[in-house]
Amino acid sequence: MTVVGVTGVFSKEPVPPALAAASLWTPDPLAPPQLSASNLVRPAEMRADVVPEFRPAELPPVTLADNSLPSIAPPLITWSRTIASGETLDAVLADAGLAAPDRAEIALGLGAEYDLRRLRPGHSITLVSTTDGNPRRVELAVDDGVRIEVIFGEQLATRVVEPNSELVTFAGEAVIESSIFAALAEADIPARFAVDLAQMLGGTVDFRRELVGGETVRLLWREARDGTQRIGQPELAFAALDTGDFVYEIVWPNDGSGRATIYIDGEVLRVFAQPVEGARLSSVFGRRTHPVYGNVRMHTGVDFAAARGTPIQATAPGRVSFIGRRGGYGRVVEIAHGSDTVTRYAHLSAVPDDLAQGQRVMAGDLIGRVGATGTATGPNLHYEVLVDGRPTDPLSDERLAEAAEREADDTAALSRLDEARTLLAERLASEIAQTTTERL
């Protein structure tokens, strides 16, 4: 066997010098980091026999939230009603759904501050109760904005709430075309003042025949106000009726006496007192359907509707001729004015203890209080004027004017007239200026 050995040398190209140099490169050793002195934190020197104490960071105090549920007041229901004619407090409360024990408790509470016998149509009851019918508050609204409240709690509480009122003076002027009522209403003046004028001047001026149209009436009156709300009824302070032939003027006092002075052309004519101050004329003299019996019969006087207990005053000076009861008239006081004229005041609830038969009284003296004794549908004064025993129209009879005495000095009376005229002129000028400004 022949072995052939092949020996050869592979030829290589020479390595480029640059590549040979690159193959010999190694990186420079890394330099240790340089720490600045300000960033250097040296650990505290540790000792083997000291165990480090770890303290947790202080946390702000924690206020626990009140997770108790808020108390929820039970829902309340408000019920209100105006007392109608012939209704009692118990009937109204029963209509509100109250049980007899609650009604009795409310009546006792209200009665502690208010005479419930003085309740009349127009007063109102407001009841606030829970949905299950338990009363929480009862309010009785009576005259002049006064309210009596009964509040239910652990104990029954009663309080009287009176309005914070101020007395405001107003003035107005009206021209009569058809009637005084229509003229006052047209001029935005309380039409009820026509009753006062008819009562005061009824024996001097025949309003049905002498007023033909074109007459002027100017009035000054006072109102109790709580803000813009009127409280109670307005009261006349001064009135002037110019018929063209005569000027009739009336000055009412501000002392509660009820006496008013009547002037004709600036001279004192007489002094007159209304039987019930501020009352409403509810029935006039003449034939009418009787409110109780239902048949047509003669009404021998005039009726003034007013709250029970309202003071009644003598309309002219005289002597008490009778105190007592007269059938359907109920409790009566009669006053004789001379030999032929008598005034009768009927349906009274009370008579002053010191008033006696034969006693002399003056115009404006208290002789009784409004009631509903005898045959009456509600509290009122039945006022009659009898001449020789026969009834006559109290608003047109002249004998009372003849019987009336001058109870005030003419000088003082004329001074009051001048003051009233001045105040009326000032108020009218103010009202005109205010109306003009509002229109602009």
C-alpha cells in the first residue's frame, strides 16, 4: 500500500496593522465614585451592647365621627277653619277629627287666656297635628290680630300673641254721586264710615232727599297697622260734609270716651256719642224678614253687630228709667231724655253694678255691654228711639239732638276743630303728593 502524505502550507494574507492594533486594546479600569462631604452620611457608631430603639412616627389625633342617626321629626298636618254662625268651639274641633279628651284639654287651655263665650263668626281655628291625629299646637285667631296658642308638650302651655302695631293716620276725599257708600268705595275709603256719618248726622241731614249729587266728603281716620297689614277696624277722627248750602263737620276724640262734637258752618251744633264705638250697622229701621221667626214684621230700631262684651254708651244725656228684662229684648237699659223721648238698649250681656234706675247719665257714659240675651241670632245691640211710646227711626229723629246738652266748652271745641282741619289738609296734601310720585 502506498501512503501518500500530503504536506502543504496554506498561504495567508498578512493582517492589516490597524486591525492588529485594535485587537490589542483593553478598557481603562473604572475609577471609584467620589462622594461629596455634604452628601456623606456616616452611620452612627454601633455598639454590640446597645439595642437600637425604634419609635413610630407620631400620628395626628383621630377624631371619631358621630355615627348616631339624626332625629327625624314626625310629619305634621295643618288644618284651619273659620268659625261660622251658630258653631261652638267643640263642634269645630270635632270637625277637625279630635277626640273628646283632646277637645276638652284644648278648651281648658284656650279658656285660661280668653273668654270662650266671646267667640263669634269670623274667628278662626288652626290645628297642627301628627299624621296619627295627635295635636301639637292649636291657634285661635280673634279680634285685632290677637292669637291664643295652646302648645302640647310634656305639659300643656298657653300663650297670647299680640301683633306689634302702630297707629297710622290716613285722609281721603270723595264726591257723592249716588250714595255715600258708593262714593267712599270709589275713592278707596272704608265704606263702613258711611254708617258713622249716617248715625251722627241722621237727625240733621236727610241723606235720602238732601244729597242730590256733587256733595263732597273729606275724612281723616286712624288704623292700627302691623307692617302693611291692618289690624282691627279703622276709626274716624274727623269728617267734613259739604252740601253746598252747609258744611257739617264732626270731630271724634282720641280718649276712648266715644263723645263726638258736631259743627255746622264752624259752630258747635251738639255733642253725640255712638252707642257702640266702631260697630257695624247690621239691620236698619223698617219692615224686614225676622231672622229667627222667618216672617215679615216691623223692626223697631237699628242693630249694631259687635263682639260680645263690647262697651255700650249712652247716646245723649238723660236719666235711667228702666233696668231689667223685657221678653225678646233680653236684658235692657232704657234712658229718658226729657218727657217724651226714650232710648232703649237691648240684648245686653251685662250692666254696670253701679248703674241704677233714676241715675243721671251723660252722653258717652257706659251703660252696658253687647250680648245676645232674649231673641237674637248673635251678639248685637238693638237700639231704639221711642217718642211718646212709639218707635221712630234712630238715624233720622231730631229729638235726641234737641235733648243733647253741650258738654264741652265752645272755645276748646273750636280749638279741636282747627287742629282737625289742619291735620286733614296736611294729610290730604301728603296723599296727593305720594299718588303723583307713584304715577311718575
